[in-house]
Amino acid sequence: AQSVTQLGSHVSVSEGALVLLRCNYSSSVPPYLFWYVQYPNQGLQLLLKYTSAATLVKGINGFEAEFKKSETSFHLTKPSAHMSDAAEYFCAVGGKAAGNKLTFGGGTRVLVKP
Amino acid sequence: NAGVTQTPKFQVLKTGQSMTLQCAQDMNHEYMSWYRQDPGMGLRLIHYSVGAGITDQGEVPNGYNVSRSTTEDFPLRLLSAAPSQTSVYFCASSRPIAGAGVGGELFFGEGSRLTVL
């Protein structure tokens, strides 16, 4: 079985401040981990993914995430928030035992204050 | 390149009615799946398919039916709509990660917002 917990359903940051979104996962096999972003009234699009290569993964729009096996975490960060980062962010886990099924966290909505 | 196309974008049903949400992809992806999105619950997998003629249940399959007669199409059928099925539905496709036997990046449609009265 696999599961994902995202801490904080809402996060508010000031423009230019650090964005930190937390994700912890549970998986019985080596995981594949993903972060997706959803803008209002749109589908999800991939920000970045970890598939057992480098533990520090860089994605689009200046985001990056670090896979920490000992902490079963895959937190998403961006050094300086921009107004355009206001969206909902989802962490997801997959793995060989799950076939092609991804399990998503509950999502974190980011509000960026000017 | 259209990617993943879902129709309709909006639908209102009465309890007990049936309908089909259409999903088509033009990327020749083997894997396709249907998710529903409800506030605070993220996305939950309804049904998925790893190829034409092969489907399987996800986390919340009850009340839904799927088939995969072609690589491109993966329709989702609501057999007898209930208010609990009011949600936003997303279709997604992907191809396997090379050598891993698991799905890679999901490509999503824009969603179908369903209201059941």
C-alpha cells in the first residue's frame, strides 16, 4: 500500500519569500515521487519527478524537491515566490507494486501576498 | 497536438440518470486513468487501463464503469448517478517509465465538472 500526506492544506507566503510545501509518503517499495501543480479551472501539470536518480530534483518555474529516504519525505521548495505561483500543489507517489497507479496527497493551496 | 481531450466540460444530471464522460488522447500512451477530485481529498483513482482491452479498478470504482477498445479512447460511464458523484473528473494518460514497468508522468485533460441533483 502507498499513501501521501501533505502538511497544510493552505499556505500563505509573501512575494519574494521562500515557498516550502511538505510531503511525506509511505510505500512498501522504492517509490517514484511527483509534484503536480493545478491552476484554477485547469488540469494538473507536472512540476518535477523523482525516479531513483539524483535525490535533488529540479523542476519547472524554479521549483525543486529533495528525496530523503530516511525521513520518507519529498518536500517542494522555491527560493523566491512569484505572484504566478498561486495555485494548488499535489504530491503523488507511485511504484512498481502499484503498477501505473499514482496516489495523490490532499493538496496544498498556495496564496502569494504582494 | 491536442493531448488529452475530455468532453463534456460541464454536466448536470438528476439522480438515477446515466451518462458517459469521454476521454481521448493522441499521444499513443499505453496507460490511461480516471480520477475524481473533491475538496481536501486530492485526486482519487476510479479506474485505470494499461492497454487496449485491459482495465482495472482503482480506489473508488463503485458506480462507474470503463472500457478500453482502442489505445486512444477511455470512456467513463456513470450507471445511475448519485449526489455523491458530484465532483470534477480528470482523465490522464502516460507511458511506462523505461525499464521500470510503471507509469511515468501523467498528462491530464482539463476536467469535467459533474453535478448530480
